[in-house]
Amino acid sequence: MKASWFWAGNALLMESDELIVRMRERINWLEQRADEEAHLREDEIRRREEESRRREDAERRVAELQAELERVRAAQK
């Protein structure tokens, strides 16, 4: 493969092979970042779902205890 040159004015920026290598490295880095961010989002979603389940369980338990308290109070009358 014949190397190409990239220039900015009179300054040589890099050869095409070097540019390709750098672009591949950058793509790999971006893919890793995207994967990491996706995992973080998934973890956050799971955490929020678990918090929601716990809150619903606690609210259900409070309602059960309130109903039981009302039954006990009614039985004492």
C-alpha cells in the first residue's frame, strides 16, 4: 500500500498508515467507553428497580400492620 501524506500548510501531519492506526485506537477507546457507560446505566436501572421494590414492600407491610392494629383496637372495644 502506498503511503499518503497529510499536510496542514507546510507541516506534515502524519502518514495515512499512522492516521489509520490512531483512528482505530480512538474507535476502540470510544467503544470501551460506550460499553462502560452502558453497564453503568444498566446498574443504575437495576438499583432503582430494587429501591422501588423495597419501597413497595415497605408500604405494603405498613398497610398490613395498620390493618392489624385496627383489628386489635376493634377487638379491645
